[in-house]
Amino acid sequence: MTSIISIKQLTIINQNQKKENMKKSESIKNICKALITFKVKVGAITKDSRNPFFKSSYASLGTIIEAIEEPLQESGLAVCQFPTGDHCLTTIIMHESGEFLESIYRIRPIKDDAQGIGSCLTYQKRYALVSALCLNILEKDDDGNHATYGNGTPQQPEKVELPFLNKNTDAFDKVAEFIKSGGEISKVKLKYRMSKEIESLLTNKS
């Protein structure tokens, strides 16, 4: 009898863990439509940071937030992230209708100090956003070395910032004139980051 009860208890625990890892509102009809709209509006995100430890590039948290902020707002969406429990990060995608999708992501840093936890939390936020919103990062993103190796990694990412090209700005007007005169959008992308919507506006002006 004891072993049967233990099996039942284990099943309940596993079910509860699954429920905790992924939650959603009773209906997700509106949020699904909004996420489709978001995917149309958001463009591929350019990697702006360098990890010399792994000799790889990645998109920083600031770059990701800057790229998704306007498309989220235009789609009636918002994202909230906050630390919970034992090195867990809760990410909630919310729709203006009240519908939501929620997930918990956990990574335990090697060094359980302020720097190790902070680095780990930043890493969690980036990967949770990329995964939850299915963002297109152009190449393999691998910057978990501090979360993995703690303070033993002396290298710091080298950032190469490119400004975002936004509507109703002098920069946008100049780029539009450049495209209209036969300029290539690929050359513009060497100087600016842009959403799919901005790229579509520019190419349609040509």
C-alpha cells in the first residue's frame, strides 16, 4: 500500500511540475492572432556583441528588447519577466484581451554570488525572450560562459552597436531617398538595424 501511495504522490508531483512550467489563459485565441501579427512586424535581430571566450557573436538583451518593443506594442502584446524561486525566471506574454502565456525557466549559476546570479539572470532573460517569441537570431547564439564558468572567465563581451532605423526620422527620409535613387537595402543594413515593417516600407518606395 505504501509503495502504491508513493507512486500516486510522485505522479501528482510530476503533474504539478508540468503545470508550473507552462501556464496559459483559458482561451488563447486572441493572443495567437496577435503573435502572428508580431511575427510579421518583427525583423531578424542582428548580433551586436562578441563573446571572446567562445569566439562567437550574440544579440545582447538590450538589442533584443529594442527590436521587439515597438512590434509588441503594435500587436497589443507585452512581456513581463521576473525572478522567482530557486534561480528561476518567469516570463509572461500578455495580450490586451487579458489572455496570457506563462513559462518558467531555471538555470543554476556555478558561482552563487551577486555577479554570477546577475549574469545568469541576463542570460535567462535573453534566451526566454528568443524562445517564447520565436525570434530570428541570424547565427548561433552562445554566451552562457559566465553562467556556466562563473567568475573564472575574465573576458567581457565587446559590443558593436548599430542604431535602429525608425519611421518619421531624418535618417529614415535619407535612407528612403538613397533606396529611391537605386541604393541597395543590404548597404543600409550595414549601418542600421530595422524591423521587417521598416524594410518593407523602404523597398516599396524603390
